[in-house]
Amino acid sequence: MSVVIGVDVGGTFTDAVLIDDRGRVVAAKMPSTPPDYSVGVLDVLRVLAEERGDSLEAMLADVHHLAHGTTSSLNALVTGNVPQVGYLTTIGHRDSIFIMNVEGRYLGRSPEELQNVMGQTKAHALLPKKLALELVERIDRDGTVVVRLDEDAARASIRTLVDAGVQAIAVSLLWSFRNPVHEQRVRELVHEIAPDLFVALSSEVSPRIREFARSATTIMSAQIGPGLRTYLGALEETLREHGLAGPLLVMQSSGGAVAASEAPRTAISTVGSVLTGGVVGAVALGRQLGHTNVIATDVGGTTFLVGLIVDGEPVRSSNTIINHHPINVPTLEVHAIGSGGGAVAWLDAGGNLQVGPHSAGAVPGPACYDQGGVDPTNTDANLVLGILSDRGLIGGRKALSVEAARRAIRTRIADPLGLTVDEAAAAIYAVQNSQTGDLLRKTVVETGHDPRDFVLYAFGGAGPAHAAKYAAEVGVRQVVIPLGQVASAFSAYGLASSDVVVASELSDPAAVPLDPARASSNFERLEEIVVQALERQGLNYASTLIERELDMRYAAQLAEVTTPVESGPITQEVLDRAAVTFEQKYAEMYGAGSGFSAAGVQAITYRVRATGVLPFSSDLPDVKAADSTDPVLALSGTRQICIDSNLGYVETNVYDYRGLRSGHVVPGPAVIELPTTTAVIPPRTTGTIDVLGNLTILAN
């Protein structure tokens, strides 16, 4: 028997899902173990093996591949916990990374921040100036070598950086995406002096036009590359020692995986790896359920994540922003705020209740973990309100203390506000639902979509407890909570169901109409790169898919729109249709009539994405059908639960999910308990168990 495993390492919990070649699914959840997250990976794999009735070694011997998503890269960049890196660029252009092309004052800022001109400050530099050095060389915009690389001067600069103790060097030379010969030679010179030093080249990491964004992307890739290489190398070695047979794959921001040995080369592509797993899982589940428009929401221990699926495909972006710096990384568009189960409730200077973005994490964790945490969190509030059972989390492996939760809420929230503990807990629950609803509104409504046209999927450890409430905030009519075996480990299911995806791109700006021969040459070059990359992964694919894109814009504008290009020979007609598609997509994004065709259209960046479809079905198995709609046999008891602050505590039915079958109907208010999560069905709604064991909630 052959199996695939997905492992999702979050800030609070580590989840794992196993799918075998007979379609059976097993899931497990364990606390994450910072700073060494590999310990938590082994912990959850051992539990997964126990759930399967196997030893860890026997299970790993059956693994076709193991897909891993990690927050380590993203967390390192967000917190600034990165090693010293050096930066080498063309003479006369060192200050570009510090001037920041003016973008440092507005990237990633809200409209309110942008309007506060006097209060704006430029983001911190990515590295100190003393570690940014210049090289004598110059390549022109058409790729011609104008000034040859001064290798002696380059060696001197490299030695200066090595002597300063840098752990990596980022190389970003002018027009290197048109001709990478100088960057490649600089890497050879670095390895002559320091053979093991990590080197990131902009021509490999971000072969796009626009100097600042390309350099920033390359520097950040260099900042996380050494740590990622060390972590993945040690993890793979440990897994091999325990019998892992198949390759270790790493999820990328683009929604596909690559071999662990390949990932550090373009480390920046992994920054959103753990965020995209849930969206990939939602795509797979949506295909089974026939849902083409889906809002994927994940409430984990630390964050609340939202991604969109439109017409069966996840919404993608060609870039993202971290700490006000642009990153040129093709990614599934996922929005996040710090509003997970471990988000801390606190009072601001005006005495207003806030929840997040700071999280109690896995250590010390929410106060109710009784591990030394004193700050109240969403989890503490849910425990006090009766939504969570005092039996504990993850099948009782994580004990919970109601007394510790009440003490934290009383000390930090209730007493200062003159509320009872129960009132304060209800307020925390309401604030969390309100701010997650706000992010939904931004993600869906502000991008031109009507929430009523979507089904909302809710997962993560805390998602099922809040989903119906935050869905109602934006008017979503149908909520699906993936239960069954995947429950709170749904992002890990997405990792296990992902395929291998590699992408390559290059900038070659030109006005439309494009020259078919030139465009064909660009696409052929990129296709050759991605096909070779697929072969390097060391996997057998059921099939491969090649997709082509162009980033296009109106002349004299900055807003580029990623536009698909038909497969097959590149003809003038194909390119003309791509230009028409661009104008249609532009109108959809920015409003009818907002484009200015008379200015002309430009193609800026070519991109090819190759998908290696892995020979495993990710379809979830059907569950046993119920004899009637009445779930009375699954009723495990009742308890006082406050789901609606207007109603207060109500004696509420509590159901054991293990007794529910397809076709059972659960009227609200009710709670459904699983070992790894708790689902809430609010008053005036009804829950139904579908053929896959998922819970669908509809308003009455």
C-alpha cells in the first residue's frame, strides 16, 4: 500500500493528514514545538501512525511523498529574526534598496495610514548599508555586456562581506533578467572564497523588470534561505532515519509543492506555504461538492486566513508585500489577520476591547492551558462560554482549566470594564467574529464580488466554532465545515492533495501588438526551464499541465493584470485574443470604462507554470448514510452554552460527531464535538451532514 502525507506546521498546532491509495483518510493534531518545529512534526506523525494502527517506521516506509508546509520562512521575515546577509549590485545603484523607489511610504498601508501624510515613516531597511556593496559591471537593457565584470574588485567585495560574518549573499545586477552571465559568475567567485555560503541571484529568484522589487525579493530570499536549508536538511535526515521512503516536498505560495532539496534555491517562494494549504484543500473539496465559488477561511491558533476560489480556480497574485517591501512571488492570494484561537484579548489606552494580533502561541499558550499563560484569548472565552468542553483539546491530550481561563478574563478584561466574567467572554467572542467578518468584507466585497454568490468553507481548530457567525456578518447563506477525518487538519489535507507546481518568468516589455516570434521564443525558453524543473523533483506524474500567462498593463499605468495565454502555437491571433482578455479582466477588476485603450497596451512579464499531477486521488470517501434525519443516537448530552449574547446561556444539545451519519439534520442551537475541533450551529440555523461527513449550515 502507498500513502501520501500532508504536514501543516502552524504557530500553535501541527496537523497531519494521511491519504492511502484506497481513498482512506486519517488525521492527527499535536502542539507545535518552537523553536524546533521538527519535534512537533515527529510527534504528529507518531500519533498519525497510532491512528492508522501502525508504527512510525512502518507508516513512513509506505510513503509515496510527504508534503510539508511551514510558517518558519514567513515568521522569520515578519519578525525580522533573520541572519546578516550581504548585498551586491551594479556600481552606482546601491542606494536603490534604501530609497525604496518611494514605495516604502505606501506599500502595505491602509487608506487611513496613507491619508496621514505627516505620520508616515519609511519602512526599515532590509540590511545595513555597510553590507551593501557595488560591483563594476554593466549590462544594457537588451542584454548586451557594456562593461565586463571586474573580477578582482568583485573578489575584494566578497571577502569584505565574508569577513563581516554574513550567512548569505544576495546578488542583484542591472538587467540581469535579460542576461544573467555576470550574476552567475559572481556566484562562482563567492563559492571560490566561501564554498558553503548561501547565494541568491535575482535572475533566478525574481527575473522581472523593476530594480527595487527584484532586489528586495532577492535579499529576503537570501535572508531565509540558509535557515530553510538547515531546517529541511535536518528534517529530511531525521525522517529518513525513521524510514521515510518517498521524497519530502515543500509547499510554495503558488499552491504547489517542490522537492525539499529545490526549495531553498528560491526560498522566498515558500513564505506563504502554510497559508495556501487550506485554499488548495478547498479547491479539491469544491470539485467533489460542485462548488465553484468558495470563500476558504481558516481559523488556526494564531491567524485567521481568507482565500477566494472563483469559477473553480483560486485567485492568484503575481506579488505580495511583507513589512512594506514588495516580493515578486506568484502566489495564491491569501489575506490574514492575527485573530486565531490563541489571539490575546486586551484593552487599548481608551479602554476599548481588542482581540489580537498578538497570539499566546503554543508556549505558554492560552491561559486555560495552565502552562503559565496569564493573558485571556479567544480559546479562553470559548471555554468559559461552554462552547469548548472542559474535557480538553485534541482528544483530551491537551487539558483545559476553566478556572485559569476565568481568572485571566476577570483580571485583564472583566474587572477593568466593570463586567462579569461571562459578559467579558461573550464580548471577546463577539469582537473576534466581528473583525473576522471585516476581513471577509475586504477580501470579497472590496474586490467586486457578492458574498451571496459564494459558499463559505470554514476549517482550522477554531474555525467551526465561529464560522456561522462571521459568515452572517457578510451575508453568506451557506457554510460548509469539512468534518470527517480532516476536521481541523484541513490545511494538511490540502498539502496532501496538492500537486507539484513549478513556475518560471521573465520580463520583456513590449507594446501590443506583440511580435509572435519574440513571444514564442520567450515562452519556449520558460517551458524548457519548468519541464526540466519538474524532472528534477524525482517523482512520477500521472500527467503534466503547462499554463502560460502575460502580465499586461495600459501604457503609462502601473496596474498590471495577469492574463492567460492559450496553449498551442503562438500566433498573432492568439496574442490579440490575450490583449482582449486583458481589457476584459481590467474592466472586471477596476470597473467598466476604467481602461484607456487609446493609450495602448503593453506586455511586461512572461510566465509559464507547470503542474505535475501526482497519481493520488484526494477525493474524500463517503460516510455511512443515516436511517433517518433524527440524530438522537449521536446526542451525548446537554450543557449551558452562550452562543448569542442576546440570549445568554441556553441549555444546548451536544452531539458526538462519531455518531452522526449522512442525512442527519441538527437544529440549532447545538454543538458538535470532534476530538480536534468543535462546530457551533447557532440559533435560527440548521445543520445537515452531507455524503462526505461535512456539516452544512443554513439559516432558517
